[in-house]
Amino acid sequence: MRSSGRNNRDSSRGDHRGAGGSTPRPKAGGKRDDKQRAGRPRPEERRYDVGGSGGSGGSSDRKDERGGAKGGGPKSGAPKSGGSRGAAARGGAKGGPRTGAKSGPGAKGGPKGGPQRGRGQAPARPREYDAQVEERNRARHNKPQVKTPKTFGDQEGERLQKVLARAGMGSRRACEELIDQARVEVNGQVVLEQGVRVDPEKDEFKVDGLTVATQSYLFFALNKPAGVVSTMEDPDGRQCLGDYVTNRETRLFHVGRLDTETEGIILLTNHGELAHRLTHPRYGVKKTYLAAIQGPLPRDLGKQLKDGIQLEDGYARADHFRVVENTGKNYLVEVTLHEGRKHIVRRMLSEAGFPVERLVRTSFGPIPLGDQKSGWLRRMTNTEVGMLMREVEL
């Protein structure tokens, strides 16, 4: 009897599968086995499409049934017919195919293979909208710059102590002390407070009455050796002043001249106005020379030179004369004059009867040669530049 019952159930299951293609589902709330807890499908839920075995209706019904099972459709233990199950799966089951609009009140999800848009992709914008955004960005960045009041930004000019420190007057702290001591003038007015802003290209600065060169001017003093031509370039290839100032960022020129055999100090700068005034007879900048001559010398030689010596191009007068050293017939005399005519010292002493054997210029205005070695070039200090400018009323 038991075997006949099992055979009847098998036959009925086969009849149902052949007729409608639907299979009774397990009842809800039933006992789960180990495979179900591991997330694997039950053996009775596995479906295999067999072409032509149950007809076209049976195949579509099985697909709809699988969609309903995955989407969480209603479960019951009773077998369902093929036609009614297919209609329910397509109309109200959550696992039905998804289109642009909802097919029913409960159709929220669809099968994994259905057409759906990715969650992380933004909707495409039209090109006209992108063009408008780009135009707005360009208009925002192309607006003219608004000039804010001085109280809302960097003030014009530089701080005075910074300008003085860059000019070589000391550290910023030392320059601030100079301002506190009322030793700094700007355009003729003494500065008594810190933080004053100035224009280094237009304003005039003085420290202790001496002008401070804050612009990009260069001032050098060279101890010219004998045999060097007082030009920046020599077409004959002789050694000249330009050989001592190579690799300079700006062009320098010499202040005045020294003949080829005369040694001593000669100034080089790029300050045209200062160079012009230093050589102009109106300002009478004095130059001092040491001359080696042969004696004996008369006592009135100094008076003759001061009174004036008649030369081919007029009288030449010395401002000062003295004997520095005397060894037998060898005399070393010092002559100071403010004229700058060619070979003026040599011609004066030769006209007085004492030809010069060696001549060295030891000072140019307030700038002494000192112990500077022959052929050495040094940069003048700001104090020396200030003294030169005061000498010519700059």
C-alpha cells in the first residue's frame, strides 16, 4: 500500500509538470536544513530549462515562478497552475521585469539581468547648460580688479628701515635705532617715528647729513697700476680699466682720467650725474697726488705753484703743496689741486724745473686710496658715496 501511494504522488507530480510546468513550493515556516542556512538554494528550487519538453507555456511559467521566488513573492504550500501563476508573476510580483514606469503597485525590484540604471551615475547634462556654466565662470574671473582702500591691504612704498638696511646702513634693528636717534632724513625732513613708508626710487635719504644711495647704483674705487689705459675698451688691445670690471650686470664708466704712467685711485660708477659733477670745474673737487722728483728744491717752490704756473693752455694753480719725504736729492712731494686738465701735475712741476719720475693719485675728493693694493678693485661704502654726493651738492 505504501509503495502504491508513493507511485501515485510521483505520477501526480509528473502530471503537473507536464501540464503547467509549476511545482509545489515548500511551506513557509518549515524546518531549514544546513544547505539553506549556508545560503544555497534548495534542491526543489533548482530549475533547468529543457527545450521543448513542456511547451512554450511551461518554459515561460517556470521563469516567472523563479522571478517571483527571488523577488519575495507570496509563498504557499499548495501547487499553483501555470496560467494563473504566470499572470500573477507578471502583474503583481516584485520580481517581474522592470521598465521605465512601474508595472504595478508592488513592483519595486527586478531580476538581476533586467535593464536598470547604476546608482553612482549622474544624469547627463545638455551641452547648452555646460556652455552657460562656462560663460558664467569666465565672466566671474574676468572682472576688473577692485582697488581696495589702503587700510584694507598693503600700503604703498616700503618701510624706511628696510630700505636703509638694503642700502647697507646696517641691520633693520640698527636702522630703527638710527631713526629713534633722529639721524635719518627723508626729503629734507627728519623722521621721528617708525614704520614710515617711502619710495626708494623717488625719495632722497640722508643719514647724519650724508646721502644714502638706495637706487641700483654701483660705486667702485680702483688702484690703477702704471701702464693701464684709462678707457673701458682699447682698440689696440692694451690693458684698460674694463679688464677689472668684467662680468658686471650693468655698464660702468670711469670718473675722470689718469694718464697711462700715472698710478692711483680712479672711480668707476654707473651714476651719470654724480660722475659729471665730480669732473666739472664748477664744483672744484680736489685731487691729491704724490710726486717723486729730484732736488734740491727751492724754498719758494710751494709759493710758485700756489700763485700759478704759466702753461700752454693757461695758468695752473695748486691748492696745497708740501714735502713729504727727503732722502738726499730724492724728494717726495704732495700736490693738491682741483683742476683736471690733462697731465696737469706733470706739466706744472716740469715747468718749475722738476720733472716727475713717478706720480700716484692718493685721493679723489673725500675718498682716500689708503692701503689699497695696486690693481685691486673695491666697492665703496655708503658713507663714502654720501660724502661724494655732499661734495657735489647731490
